[in-house]
Amino acid sequence: MVTDPIADFLTRIRNAQMAGHRVVDIPASNLKKRITEIFYKQGYILKYKFEEDSKQGVIKIALKYDPNTKQPAIHSMERVSRPGLRQYAKPSEFQRVKNGMGVAIVSTSKGVMTDKEAKANNIGGEVLCYVY
């Protein structure tokens, strides 16, 4: 049993990139599906597919690498809020990730979105992770 599914999601992607895999399979949930969509829109992954299995379903993510250097598109993923210590922020308190080059993923009352979208909508929430 996984106690922190978001940390497990990030770790599976990190491990697959370190091993040089092209595709990674992750157990699905609505929160993980939304984070995957954000990764795709921000250009961190090539593509994704949601497969419905018997019980939970699977998210298949095609990882993105630089064609010249073979380095992954995601340089770092950092879990911010965790089950033992939740981190909440108002729109004015969102920190810039890598001087604006990265993105923070925030869970708000209007759904999961990037920090820029939350700031534009003037919504605060739980800061889930930083990606750059």
C-alpha cells in the first residue's frame, strides 16, 4: 500500500528516466491523470494514454528526451506538500520555480492546475510539487 501516491508517481517517472526507459506505467487516479495532463501541456512528456483495467486503470507515459544529448526533459521533480506536512499558499505567496523556467503544480478548489493558472484566477491551494 502506498501512503503518498503523488510521491510514488514522481518517483516512478524519475526512476524510469534514470534507467533510460521510453515508457512508464503508473497506477491511475483522477489526481494523477490531471498531473499527467499538466506535464503534457507544459512539454515535459511526449504523450500519455489512460488505459482502463479491471480495477484501477493505468497511465502510460511516453517520456521525452533531448535528441542530441539524450538528457530527460524533466531535470528535477520535488514533492512540496506531503501527508505529514501539508504546504498551502495564497496566490501572492507562490514562489517562482527556477526563475520562472519551472512550474509548481497546485491543488485548488477549482481543480489541479499550475501556479500561473492559479495566480491568474486568484486562487490559492496546496502546493503539490515543483517541476523543472
